[in-house]
Amino acid sequence: EDVQMMLVCKTHLGTRNCDYRMKRYVFRRTVDGIHIIHLGKTWEKIMVAARAIVSIENPSDIIVASQRPYGSRAVLKFSQYTGANAMAGRWMPGTLTNQ
């Protein structure tokens, strides 16, 4: 059911550029050169990440970061629902290390 929702949201559509580290997650390539992401492998990695996040006792110890403009909304929503710290947009070097 969740994989079907990912399919409807078109999360399986990649770009024409494919990094060598992403080759194992690519299902196939279309005639236009767009890489199709393997949703089964994506779902497995999401579940691994979810288990890691759930194992952390204090949600404020989690930092969710995205410097890309299209990732900031997802970061803010995730942090709102989980209680994690959001770092959307640009942030200064040393933000994590200089306490």
C-alpha cells in the first residue's frame, strides 16, 4: 500500500544523471534517458532509517537537514510531527560542532 502511494506521487522518477553510487537502486532507464528508481529497495532503506530514528530516545537529539529549497518543506513537516530539530535552508559551518 505504501509503495503504491510512492508510485502515485512519482517518487520513482529520477533524473538523466546517475551517480555510480546510485546504480544499484536504479530499476531501469527509459527511452528518454530518465532513470527509474527501484521502489522496493527504496522502501527497504526507508524502513531501516525509520528503525534507526525510533531507537533514539529523545527526539530533540535528531537533526533533519536540507539545504535544497524543495527539501525544506519536508524537513519542517517531519520535524513538526516528530519533535526533531529542523535545519532547512543554508546553515553556517560549525553549527553542529560549535555548541
